Amino acid sequence: MASNAAAAPAPVGRAAPLAGRALGRGLVAGYLTLIVLIPLAALTWRSLEHGKGSFWDAVSQPEAVAALKLTVVASLVVAAINAVVGTAIAWVLVRDSFVGKGVVNSVIDLPFALPTIVAGLVLLTLYGPDSPLGINIAFTRTAIVFALLFVTLPFVVRAVQPVLLELDREMEEAAESLGARPLAVFRRIVFPNLLPAILSGVALAFARAIGEFGSLVLISGNLPYKTEVSSVYIFGRIQSQDPGAAAAMSVVLLLISLAILLLIGAFRHWRVKHAR
Amino acid sequence: MRVIWIGSAIATAAAATAALAIFGGAAASAAPQASNSVALVAYSTPKDAYTKIISAFNGTSAGKGVSFTQSYGASADQAAAVAAGQPADVVALSLKPDISTLVAKGIVAKNWQKTRYQAMVSDSIAVFIVRDGNPKHIHTWADLLKPGIQVITPNPISSGGARWDIMAAYGAQLKLGKTKKQAVAYLRKLFTHVPVLPTSAREALTTFASGKGDVLLDYENDAIFANKKGVHTDFVRPKQTILIENPVALTKSGAKKPAAKAFVKYLTTPAAQRIFAQNGYRPVVKKILKQTAYPNPKQLFTIAYVGGWAKVEKQFFGPKNGIVTKIISSLGK
């Protein structure tokens, strides 16, 4: 098609962008294949290496099921808290002005920069048995949610912030001048505009929480059926020379994340369609 | 458009794969090919000892001009990395089954233990690390089962090293005159005193240091190491305990290198054994061990006493029906 375009009597300049576009897509496709697709395919293949029976066997182990339940529930709780608190933080950072705002704004991203194992260690020292603050939640399910909240903090904040910055204040002012109360303005004007950003932030936070390992391995205590999350269970499988079961559990985690991402995508699509 | 898209995608992928192969190939072959360079892949705790042993080795006529690439990490991870192709001439791991993994892959020769000390270069024993001054008065295996005592151990399913501690507990019961059935019952009871299961020995130490638990099952060399690094701990050597033996093996590529062979031989010389002793390990050479201050527990036994690793791995830690595997997966129920 690129050569067609060049042969056609169209302006010569058109050929270059077309060829460029094809090259660009090729690069993107090649890159995604190498970095994402091949590893995921290999993982799935590995999990089914010994047949569907052993896949099912691996994921239906009571210990694996318990770990999965805990992981999914904790991730859902974390995603929900993030939706509310993340939006509130973004709101304060955009709409309020206070001393040290710049510092707070930069601090938000730190959980990304910190190696997660260090995050786990810091949380353990602060909220463990020897807590200088007198808070001891280490080795409980609360600790798992706590650690996950820490590592997923930036997602919703950073997704909502730019949308809030771009949001036209005149709409809100118009609504106010027509007598709408602040809560109604938020519910009817601001929130619908923020919702897509909140949802994409929540989806990312959830996916990240599902697979989190480093920050949890120290603080959760890893007790089967109680505080053992899927990633730690998978690590145990790998260490005890059972890579097939580890791959099978990982595929389940991926499928759950994929399902949530698709669900949120579908919801956003549905909303756009019905908003018109 | 579509054809070009797919075509260029394949071309890009192919080019990238080729590039990867070139880089990968170069990395894989660079280290071991130089005959005067030895790739050492080891577990993490003896890092200090090996650094000193290597510089001492470089001072001998056999080790003059030999350079080393060193990699340290969790024993099972290191074995997996070498099995997956990480270049290695000498592997120093924490327990025999990790080397058996490499034998199964054809990376280490089957007869690797046919050496003077059965390929073991350092020893240790399983001990109880307790809080300063031993406030809970923990001295015996029975003390671990006293009401309210919390025992920290790495999960022996994910940490190969922790299997030494669990087999120490089991073998100690046999030494105390209990039957095998009673010894298994002891393990079951012991795990009811285990409030958390860190995945590795390092994490277990961190957990214990954070204030959790009354006693940590660990190795003598780790306790000495922690004290050297300023983490002050008291430790108790139980009367009945297991002799921990750390193996070293030449890989097939290492066996072709005089420098690698000379290095492995050097590890059991008095000079190297003394360095191990200074770093918390017990020498395997009896003459050197006698010169050290390590007290000998009255009823010391080896892994052979409880059946040997091949049998123990299957019977106690097998993925589904292992005795300990079952105890652990029933813990939180």
C-alpha cells in the first residue's frame, strides 16, 4: 500500500507518512510481541505443558484457592479505597493551594520509586511488633491491605489529576449560578467527567495489587489460609521445583486482571454510547 | 497495509531476536572462555568468606593472575539460574539437593562427590537464636513447645535451607529415644508454635529482628554472622542437632579449566579452612576444626541419620504428600 501511494498521482509528500506509519506500527507490534506477547504465551504454554488436568489440579489446591480469594478480595478493597482517597488527593492537589503543595505532589510518586521489598521492610519497622508509633498490624490481613495501599497510591491520583486540571471551571460556575448546591455540582458535573479517569486508575491499581510480591512477603507472614497471597504462594511453588503449578496460578491471576480491565473498558464504552 | 504491517512486525521481531541472540551469546560465552577467569556462583551467606579466600588464593602460585566473576543469591535461585544457562565454573550452594538439580540437567558430573571430603567445604549446625539474655529460658527442643513460645522458621517448602532446621528437630527427637511416629508428632506440634512463615532465611532473620517471636531456628554460622554485622543475638546450641554440610562442585565447563580445579582444591587447604572458621563456619578438615573454639554438641548427627537428602526430600517435603508439606498446608485451617 505504501508503494501504491507513491505511484499514485497524489502529492509526493504523502508516501513518507504512510511508510512511516507502517514502520511505526511494525515497530510497535514487534516490540509488544517481544516484550509482552511471547512471554505471556510461553507462560500459558508452560502452565498447560502437562495437560489441562494438571493445570486444574494446580489451581484447585485448597491452599491455592485460599490464597487467590485473599488476593482478589484485598485487591478489590484496595481498588475501592484508592478510588475515593485517590480522587480526594487529586482534588486537593489541583483545587487547593497550600504551603508545601509542590512537595506533597512529588511525594505521591515515591511508592513507585522505592523497591517494594524496602517498602515492606519500612512498613514492618513502623507498624510491626516494635512499632515506635504503637501500631502493630504486621502479619495480619490488615497489613496486606496497608502495604497494597502504599504501592498503588499513585495510580488513581495521577490518572485523575490531569483531567481535573483540564476540566472547564465555567461549567461548574454556570451550574452554581443557576443555584446548584456544591454537592450537586460535584455529582452532576465534576464526577461524570472524572469517572473514566478514576476507573482507569482503579483498574491499574487492581492489576498491580493482584501481582504484588515484594512489599507483602515480609509483612504478611505468609501463613497458608490466613495471610498467604497468591504471589507468595507462586514463589513457594517455584522454590520447591514446581514451576508448572506456579505458571498455572500466574495464568489465573492474569485472567482475573484481564477480566477486570475488559469489564471496565466495556463499562466506559457503554457509558460513552449512552451519554449521547 | 495489513501485509506490510505484519511483514514489518515479523522483520522487527526477527531483528530483535537476532540482536538478543548476539548479546546473549556474547554474554554467555565471554566469562567462561577465558581460561584464567573463573565464574563462581554461590549462595549468599559465605560471600565474605569467599571474597577473602579468593584474595588468599590469588596469593598462591596456582592462583596467581586468576580472575573471578562472582554471583551470590539464594541457593535454590542460584541453582535455577545455572540450570537455565548462567555461566558457572564452580557452584557453592547451601545443600546437596541444589547441586543434584544441576546433576539432573547434566551441568555437573554425576560423580561430583568423589572427592576427599565428599565435595563438602564447610559445616555448621542448627541452633536456636533467642532474645538477649534468653528471657524465656529456651535450652532444649522440648522448650520450644512450652505454652506461649513463638518459633520463627523460614518456610521449608520455599526455603531449601530451612529443611536443615526441620530435619534437625526431627532427628533430635530420634536421638532423644522417640519413635519416628513421635518425632512426626513433635513436628506437627512445633508448627502450631509457628506464627508466620517467611519465605527465606534472610526474611526470617528480618522478621525476628522486627520483634516477632521468641526463638528463631537458624544456622550457627548465620548467628555468628549476624553478631559480626552488629545485630546482637544470643544463641543456644541444643545438645541434639544436625551437622549442616555445604557442598561445592565443578561444572563440566569448570572441570576443563585448571584454574577452577585448583580453586576447588584450595578450598580444603588449611589456609582456606581457617578463613571459613573466621567467618562462622566449621572447617571440614578435622585438624583445623580442633584448632577452633567451636564446641561439639553431644549428639550431633548428619542428614544420613534421618535417611539422606534424596529420601528426606520426597518423604518430608514432596509437593503433595510430604509429611511437612501436609503439616504446613493444614496450618491455617
